[in-house]
Amino acid sequence: MLRQVIVTAMLAVPSLLPAQARPQSVVSGAVPSGAASSAAARVPNELGRFPIVEWHQVVAADGTYKVSRERFRAELRELHARGYVPVNLSELLDKTMNVPAGKTPVLFTFDDASPSQFRYIERSGTLVVDPTSAVGMLLDFIKAHPDWKPKGLFCALPAAEAGHAFFGDKGIDGQKTEWRFPKLRFLVQQGFELCNHTLWHAKLSKYSDAVVQEQLARAAMAIDSAVPGYTVRGLALPYGLWPKNRALAFNGAWYDKKSKRDVRYRHEAVFEVSGGPARSPHDPSFNPKSLPRVPLQGGTKLSNTLDQMDKPGTWARYVSDGNPNTVAKP
């Protein structure tokens, strides 16, 4: 029997949601004293844009749907140095972000649930998070930068091929099938969140309404099997393809003959593949039913988007005033 799972960076589990939601008043104000000089120089603008970054495989070298481990670490360093702070999807939907003055939220999304994102190593009967997997690198970074907390969204596949089944099974990349559910529970215990990505990365535009609902309901049911009672609030569209009946991306049901019950799902947010930085949840035009992302892979570089967000214009960045009870605009 394996002993308790441990991780190289031991972290307290943060509360997923602050106690009170942010009221929708709009004010302007200065960054409080004591903030870092670079943050203090930014004019509060909580109607600005923020990035939802998208990673797939984190491996040895860049490629299609791949970033190198070196690059992944560099992107974390760049986001931190430029004043970005991780948030969760629930905080966006509930408008409960509590971002320090002068800082900008960033939502991390990880698609496809590959072993490169979350790998276990077995050492003397104990499971340890592989420090070269994305989760291991991210937790080690957070340990070294305690102003960040374990937040982000893992868009999981329960039954995909080539190891993309809840971060690997059947010995692929050294991952055992029985480790799959503990991995999801570990992520939630740390403070991360889970989202739907269909059962096996189905191109939803190809299928009937019945198959679409089966794909989404069975994926949600699999997450519930790993983390009983977990509420899946978001869906990442495989390849960015919508079902013919778009309404089924948000609500639907599938009849499970084994349990003789309807399995229902409800998604408040749907993620596109690309589209640039997202609107603030305080922007009247914020639309969680079509959230754009910044995909990071191959030749797509994070710096290009962040540079554009530092300029005036459509993509001007969200900058917090540090007061969770107000919404600041310049």
C-alpha cells in the first residue's frame, strides 16, 4: 500500500473563494503605498484585459501543442516579474478576485491531461510529484514565490488515447492507472480547479446532439467519480470546435443505463482555443460563454501578448487598485 502522497513544495490549501463578492461600483484611486515600484507606476484599471494562458504538453522541446520545460519555467518567471497573479475560474465567474494593488490576474489553463503536466514518481512506496512535470515546476515556483497561490484550471480528458486519460495510465510514461483519481483529488486539495474537455477530445462539430451530450456528461461524471460532488463550471472546446447545437455546450444530459439515471452537466464558461486576452469580468461586455485564450506553443511567444497589453488601446491590461470592494477605472 502506498503511503500518503507528498510533493516537493509543501503548501497550505488556500480557500477557493473570498468571503464576499466584489460590488459593481466604479471608482478611481491611487495604488496604496508599499506596493512594488513597478506596480505602483501602473494606473488602476479593473476594466482592462487579462490573459487566459493555455498550455498543452510540457516536454523537452517546443513543438505543436508543446513547450519546453525550460520555456515553461521562463514563462512563469516572466508573468511573475511583470506583475501577474494567478486566479481561478470560480473567482472570475463570481467576481471575487482579490488581486494586490498594481497587479494583473492571469488564469492558467492546461488542456488534455497529459503525463507531462502531472507525473508521479514512486520512491520507496511513496508517491512524489515529478519536479519536471508542469505541476511539479509550478508548485516549486510557488514555494519560491509565496505571493502566488496554487490556482489554475486543468481541462481533463478521462478516456483519451496515448496517455491522455487523467494524466496517464496503463504504464504510459511510467504512470499507473490507479494513480489517476488521486491526481485529480490532489489538484483540488491544493487549490486548483478542474474543467471539462470532453471524454476523449471529441470534435464536437462532427457529432449528433446525443453524442455531444454523452461526451460532456460522461466526462463530468468521471470527474465526479474522482472528486465526489465536484462542480464542473467550465468547458474547453477541443480544437475550438462548437457542437452544431451550441446550447449543448452549456447544458445537457445523458442517460446512464448502468445506474439508470440521467447524468446532467452545466457549464457557465466555455473556452475558445485562441483570441487574445480576455475582457475583465467587470466589463459589461464580458462573456464567459466565449472566453478567448492565449495559446503557448511552438513559435507563439507569451512576451508578444504581454507587450501589447502594456500599451494603451483595446488590449490595455487590467490593473488592480488593491481594494476588493471597488472596481477602478483610469
